[in-house]
Amino acid sequence: ERLITNGAIAGTAMLVLRLALIPVVVWVAGLAERAEWGLLNLVSLPQPLEWLLGLLLLDYTIWVWHYLNHRVPFLWRFHHVHHTDLDLDVSTAFRFHFGELLLSAFWRCGQVVLIGPAPLLVLVWEIVQEAATEFHHSNWTLPIRVERALNRIIVTPRMHGIHHSVVERETNSNWSVLFSWWDRLHRTARLDVPQDEIVIGVPAYRDPRDLTVPALLLMPFRSQPAYWRLPNGIPPERDVQGDTNRLAA
């Protein structure tokens, strides 16, 4: 049932925006390249180094966008539709409200104007970002040694699973999309929560009957509840359990 819901939400976003998002951003990148806008057009670097720097800057500025989606109430109205999923798998990677994608298109156009990546790099980045999002939302159970090794560089399912916790402090952590370094840089990494202790979702929305397709589409436009309190009025809490920079099993 939730797979059908996630598919329907993804479908509305695809019909309204997603097919236009990448072409528009790539077009803006071409415009910026011709006008020599952006940091990468102001410096002369070998192409491999230019692409590496561009990829890092695109990923970092997406970290900033994700942070803002949680911290700015207007943006959270749309983004929390993604977080209301009561389970976590690759279908969650597509459960984004079309309004959030529309707003993100403006942000991504701003990214390419300021950074100045080549249009081909923008296209590659969109593909890489999509793949990374699908991977870290997946319910793959990787060997902990493998995941800890991967997590030194990229966001992994265990790391992002904590970000989808009903505990507010845990959701307000692990904002990275591709490279996990940005959360360590900003001290927003939270890796100490074992996976079997995580409850997925937003505390105010625990009843699947409140998470139908029409309800999710209208959710940003309705009066908002006390997100971080359960229906009984109690906010979920959890103390730090160990080294917040070491991925728990």
C-alpha cells in the first residue's frame, strides 16, 4: 500500500516538474558557460580538476539546500511530506512533493550560476545525485565493516536511516547527499544509533490513514501540527549512545 502511495506521489512530481527540472538546469548551465558566470569560469583549471571541484561544490550546496529544508518553516512544509513515510526503502527516494521539486529548481539554477559547471557536468551530477539518493534510502543491510568503510566517503543507508528518525535531534543531522564529509565538517553527523532502535517517520503522523495520496498532496497547504510530538503529546527522545562519528550496527 505504501509503495503505491509513494509511486503516486512520485508520479505527480514527474508529471508536474521532474521531466522539466534537469533540462532547465542544464540550459541555465549552458547560459552561464556562454556568459562566463560562476566560479569555475573565473579560473583556469585542467578539466579533471575543474570537474572534481564542480562536483564538490554542487554536492556541498545541495547539503545547504537540505539544511534549509529542515530549518526554514515554509520549506519544511513541503519537505516533511518526504519524511512522513512510515518505512524506509528505495521508494522513499522518490516520495517528494512536487512543490518541493519546484522550489529546488530555483535553487539548482542558482547553484549553476554561482558555481559555473559545464552543462555535461550538471547532467552527470544529476544522475550521480539521483543514484546516491536511491542508495542511501534503500533498505540494504550491508556488512557493518563495509558500510563503515564506505561511510568515510559517501552517505550510506545506516547513516541516512538515522536522518529519518522520529527523534528530532536525529532528523536534524546527516544532511549530506553524496559525500558524508559535510556533516562531519559542520559537526552535524549523528551515527551512534543502532538501526533496530530507529522508528521511521514524523511523530505527528503515525496513522497511515492520514498519509493517503490526497492528504500528502494537500499537506503543505494545511495548518501544521506540532511535528515532533506523538499523538499522546510526548516528543520522542534518545540520549547520545556513544561516538556520534562512528557508524552503529
